Amino acid sequence: MFHQFQEDDFFMEDNIKIEILTKEINALELEQFVANPACGGIVTFTGTVRNSTKDKKVLRLDFEAYEPMAIKELKKIAETVFEKWAVRKIAIQHRVGSLEIGEIAVVIAVSCPHRKDAFAACEYTIDTLKQTVPIWKKEIFEDGEVWVSAHP
């Protein structure tokens, strides 16, 4: 159906780290990447697999992505964040494959001199990611499965 990659896809610069991963995400590693002595605010969003949705028990989630376009779209989001807020560094990782309850699916870390910008930039990043990045989620239930719209 979609391109299956053999290794993790990524984009990295001094102030931007973007990765689509098949392995576990380490939120602390991303916070360490964005840490900056000029910044008093680091905001991290961690999205995990929950055990239910719409009163149905979720067994696991399967994520698929069109990696080259996903990296490109995430880079555009990061660039917009730098234009809108006083962001010094941003890191975005999203996992693909089959994830169990409690596993981390996505982490966004942002550092700014002040917390207000860090919160706004982090919220914008996750909201825009869900709207524009070609990453798809399938919810697996005891009695079936469904592809879920990424839009909030």
C-alpha cells in the first residue's frame, strides 16, 4: 500500500530534529536536544496509545506513514514555528508500526526563552501534524479495526 522503509527516516539541523521511527521514542533525549542556556521554557508533548476510544476497548494501534512526505511536512511545520514564535530548538519524533497500550507514538519538544511561546509552539506543532502530515492510524479492537481520521 505505502512505501515500507527499511530504516528510520530523519531530518536534522542544529536547531531541528525530525524523525519517523520504528523503534521506541525517548522523550528525555528530545528534551536534551532542545535544551538551550538562553531558554527558560521547554515544553514536551508526549502522545501515548490509550486503551479505549468511543467506549470501545483498544488492543493496539498501527501507524503507517509516507515517510519522505512526512519528513517534508514536519520540516515545514518546524519552519513555521520558528517564524511565529521565539523558538530556539524543536524536535519531533513519530513512531510507525504496531504499538501496544501505553507505548509512545509521538513526542514534540520545543525550547523558547519564555514558556508562553513554548506552549503555543508545541500545541501548534501537534495540531498541524495531525492535520497535514501523511501518517495514518488504525485502531485495533477485539471485534474489528478502523482507520481513524488524523484530524482532531
